[in-house]
Amino acid sequence: MSANSSTLAAPDSGDQQGSIGRRIAAIVFFNFIAYLTVGLPLAVVPGFVHGDLGYGTVIAGLAVSIQYLATLLSRAWAGNLCDLQGPKKSVTLGLALCAGSGLLVVLSSACAGTAWLSLAWLFAGRLVLGAGESLVTTGTIAWGIGDVGPRFTGKVISWNGMTTYGALGLGAPLGVLLDKHLGFAALGLATTALAAAAFLLARRKSAVPTVKGARMPFRTVFRHMTPFGLCLALGSVGFGTITAFVTLYYGSRGWDHAALALTSLGVSFIVARLLLADSISRFGGYRVALCSFAVEALGLALIWMADSPATALAGAAVTGFGFALVFPSLGMEAVKLVPASNRGSALGAYALFLDLSLGVTGPVAGVIANHAGYSSVFLFSALSAVAGLGLSQVLAARARRGG
């Protein structure tokens, strides 16, 4: 098969579940490596910019968030690349960009004596990494669906998400250790080595056959994805609020061990995706989405009303369990609305709303916290999940009517 082939052939109907799982895992592994390179510098970059280069906290924060701007802006490119040249092309190019970002980090470290030059190289590396992340994660989803078939869309998206959060959880502490013992340049070298090795593996893997057919303009695909993306954005508010504000919330209450809430959120997220990934194909995306929003809203309400750290911890776990299947359940329904030849673009457009939500949630929740206290941001998040449930119900009713 050509490396330039595109997406979404049907699988052999005789494949067993174990074979399907192995095939999905072999592809989403590349997403794990990409997000491992994202996670490595995550906890180190702010300290390098603020402590080593001497810039303020705003620039230090920007050094982290500028990566997500690149991810957001490259979603359409990633989707079109998957559709026109194949998801394998998107994944290999993304891994090459991740490897290149590591070299830019090495340059940044080498120029640390000249703060502005070091920062410029670092920002360039963050932008390249953001684009690489977008290409890999969109490509692995499209590649996985192309390999095992649209029936397993929910499972592919679920497993891809597990690799994302698992790699971030592993990468951040590993990056801190590398920086502590080997220096900032070691992060760049590790990033380049990991991404380059994954690139060589991906190059050897078979692409999926091209799907022929007319392709919609991206603006048309985006219009189809917008209602589902809005649901995803509303569901993502809770996740973004917990990651950004749970530490401050615990501190305002005089509670210790806020990190346990983040661990609880992540562990329950992964457990839900492991246990329930097949539920989407069994019960349908809309039913799973409605249940997911309800569970997530309950978890966020528990945090809002918490009178002890144990209750807040339980709320974080319930929230993670509920949020886990929002993306894949709605994503499976969303991609049904476009031809197979546009599925990569659809995935890119849909995921764009997750980027937007996580980018906007922090500032909006910060304003709410300043005016009404930290607990109020979790009420806001719970209401957002309820709004997502309501909009999902509208979409489900429309689908039943064939609209």
C-alpha cells in the first residue's frame, strides 16, 4: 500500500475483538509517543523561562500556552492532510515535527546566556510541537478507524484519548527528573530521540486504502461539526476547571493533598475508557453521551458542595468517569454526517472545540472565582455539563427524526 493513501476502509468482518484491540493499540501507540514529548517539558518550561531566563510569570505562562495555539490553528491542516494524503502521512509528518521541536529546545538551552534568543528558539519549538501534536492525534484516530472500520470509531477515539492522558501523566514527572539530573537540553534530546524512533516505526507500517469520492469544503464540514463541537466544549469545561482551579480551591478551604484530586480525575477517566469503550457501539453515541453528561454534572456538583476533601476527591473521580466518554460518543455520531473521504477533516474540526474550550475556560472561570469564590467555578462547570446534556438531547431527537 502507498504511504499516501487515505482513510477508512472496512475491516474484515471475521476479525476477533482481540485482533481489533491489537490493531488499534499498534496505531494509537504513535499518539502516546507524541504526547509523551508534549508532557516532558510541561512542568519544566515555566521554571526555565521565569528562573533561568528571568522573564515574568505572564511570559512563562505564554511559553506553555502558545503550543495550544499552534494545535488549534493546525487542526484544519491535519484534517485535510488525512483526507487528501492519508492519515499515515499526517502521523509521520507530525512525528517529524515533534522531533524537530526537540532540536529547537536544545538550541534554546544552548543560548540561555542570551535570554531573548533562547526564548525565541523555545517559542519556535513550542509552536512546532503544537502543530506536530495536532497532526499525530488527528492522524492516529483517522488511521485507526481506517484500519478497523467505522463500527469501532468510539473505541479508536477512546483508546487514543487514553494514550493522550497516560502519556501526559508519565511525561511531566519524567521531564522534571531529566531536567533536574541532566539539564534542560536533555528534554530536547529525549523528545527528538523518542519522536524519531516512532517516526521510523510509523514509516514501516502499512497505510490504509484511499476512499474515493467528492470532498466537502472545510467550512461545510465545520458547519456539520459545530453542534457536536459545542456539546464537547460544554463538557470540557469541567475538566479544564478541575485541572486549573482544584489546587486553589483546596487551598482556600485549608485542605491538603489537592494533587490527589487530579490523580483521581485522571485514573477514573482512564478506567471509564477501558471498561466502557465498547458501550458506544453497543448502545449508540447519543445514549452514552447523555449518561456521560449527567454523571459529569453530578461529580462537579459534589465538588461545589463539598464540605471535606474526601467529598471533593469523590467528585473529581465521578467527573472524570463521566467526562471520559463525551468526546468519543459524540465524535462517533458527528463523523456519520460527512462522507468517509472527509472524515479526517471532520475529526480535526470536532477536536478544535476541545482546544477552544480548554483555552477559554481558565480566564472565564478565573473571573467567576474573583467575584464569587473558587467553589462557584464548579457550579458553573456543572451547569455547563447540564447545558451539554440538553444540547445532546436536541441532537439525539433530531437524529431520530432523520433531520
